[in-house]
Amino acid sequence: MQGRVAILVKGYPRLSETFIAQEIAGLQDRGLEQLIVSLRQPGETKVHPVHRKITAPVLYLPEYLKDDPARVKRGRAFAEAQPGFAEAERIFEADLKRDHTANRYRRFGQACVLAAELPADVGWLHTHYLHTPASVARYAATIRGLGWSFSAHAKDIWTSERWELSEKLDDAAFGVTCTASNLLYLRSLAKQPKKLELVYHGLDLSGIAPPERRPAGAGRPFRIVSVGRAVEKKGYGDLIRALVLLKDRDWHFDHVGGGALAKKLKSQAEKAGIAGRITWHGSRERGEVFDLLARADLFVLPSRIAKSGDRDGLPNVLMEAQAHRLPVISTKVSAIPELVADGRTGLLVEERDPKALAQAIATLMDDQALAARLAAAGERRVREDFSPEPGLDRVAALLGQALARKAA
């Protein structure tokens, strides 16, 4: 395989984006040479084991143009001397008329720096997310006369304007997305729908073995766990309200994840009188998360569609819980029903319904046989239908073909 692919991400490494690291590592295993391009400096000190596997170098662009004006100036001078600059500037100015923001200027400035600093052996750009990273990829690819492609996920799709999605879909050589619901929506916006493919992330199950579980009761509380950022789309306010309805039962809730709403959620729990029964673990690496899953009785993810339109795609944490043979409860949002079949591989309730959520939790607290059946069926579903290998093979083939065409 000739040349490298530049993989654009918003930030690297990020604990909440294991699925991206898993894909980069999988492509590396398949012989694809990569350069990781991050639009932000790393904001976390911890990493998952998969990050330690990755050997690709990382190019950090200036997070804000004011951070390194000399570097931005050099990038702009280089870009202006390229044959593709006039077209890139035309695209940028058309975007700016509809989105006149500082962020839009920043995207173009970062693209100029990327175009200037992109090593000569990089023959293709592939971006994770269709919002900010895709704008940088599109502008930079146009400046340098390269092709580009994308992996679309969740927030980038559902919080972006339709005009911007449509134009990017038409400009990219191809794209993949991780859920059938995403695919249906994106294809409805594209002039060439067949350029878009469904590629499930799947889950790396190596090292995941279901533990022997000791039933709740007999002196220990029923342990509920959830893993997710404290942001609106995760619905943790609904979960706290559900737990308040169950305050007369014996339970303990463990939450893993950082996020802007953490302080508000803690205050909500305090006011409701259940703060002493919740442990807020903050961000944790994969091994620590798996330890919690091994000790838990139930996994709950009360996803909802945020006011901005943001929503989950197909959360890896649900697959990780099921791979640990842990019963799961979630909501009928986005692609979650593509994984969790209500009453067969887990329980689903409507979003924003704490009462229904509480009833589902109580059902599995009281019916351990049902919980065990759902857990076993969920594990079978993940292991049989959500291996990451087919998706990795397909992305590697698409990027390999793109590099080969560039080299020909």
C-alpha cells in the first residue's frame, strides 16, 4: 500500500471516543499507514490500552488561531500559493455567508496550516465527524488537490445544518456511518446516496469474559452502573428522578464519565436525598470501567434527544455491558433499538420518562431470572453480530483503494 492517510479528529486521545481509537488501531493492524491530525490539544491525562497500541504520529493544529499567529501566517502564505486555494476560498466564503462565526474562520485557518504541514507522503484525508473536522478536511483537501472521505457518527449529523451536510456529502469521495438510522437520513440528503455505507463499529471483545455474579441481597445493595458523559443527551437527570422513585429500595448507583452537567446532577441528587447512594467516579480508563461492570447487577443508559438535536448513535458502552453478560435498560432513541431488542436482549423505555425507567429497573431488581435471560441474550447478540472485524476490513479496503487511485 502506497502513502499514508491523514486521519482528522477533533481531539486525540479522548477517553469517550474509544471507537475511533479502535478503528485507528484496526487499520494499523491491516497495514494502513496513518497520520493522526488533531484539531485540539489532548484534554485528558489518562488513556485506554488501545491508545497505547497506536504508533501513528500525531500532528496537533493550533487550537485557536491566536495561539500561534506565526504558524497560521506561514500556513496561509503556503495555501495562497497552491492551485487549489481559489476554490477552497470560494467554498469557505460560501459557508461563511451562512455561518458567520469565529469558529468558521478558525476552521479555514486550521486547514491552511494543515495544507502547509501535511507530509508529502500523505495521499488521502479521512475525517471522523461531519461537522468541524470535515470542514477542515474539505478546505485542506481542496487546497492540496487531494481526495477526502469521512466517518459520520451522531452529534456531527444531528446538530449540523442540512445545507452543510448536503454539500459535504456531495464533495466527499465516500463516507461511512455507524447506524442504519444515520444512513437513512444522510442518504436522503445526498445526490449520490450509494457513496454512503453502513459500517458498524462493533466491539473489540478481546479480554472481556463474563464474570461470576453474586446475586444482590444478602447484605449488599443492587448495583446499578452507567458510563457516559454528563451531558443532556445521556439523560442522567431522568435516571436520578427514576432512582428517587425507588428510594425505598436497596440500591447503589455508580456513574463513570466527566461532563459539563456533573455538578448539576450531583446537586439534583443531593436535593433529592439520594446523594449518599451514588458514587461519581469521573473519567476512568477501560480496565476500571470493566471492573465496575463485573461487580454490577444492571447497566442503565437513559439516552434522550437533546434540545440541539444531538443524540447518541449506537453507544459502545451498551455493547461493553452486554459483553459482560450484564442486563441493560436504555431508551428507544436513535440506533439503540438496532442493538437492544426490547424484552429480548434488554429493556427499552421511551425517552424522558423517569416513571417508566423506574418501573423497568424495579422489574429487573425483582425478577432475577428475567434479568439473567436478557443478559445472556444480549451477550450472544453482541458476540455474534457486532464484531468490529467486518467494518474494519471494509474501511481499510475503501481507504486502500483511494490511495491506490491517487498513486496510479
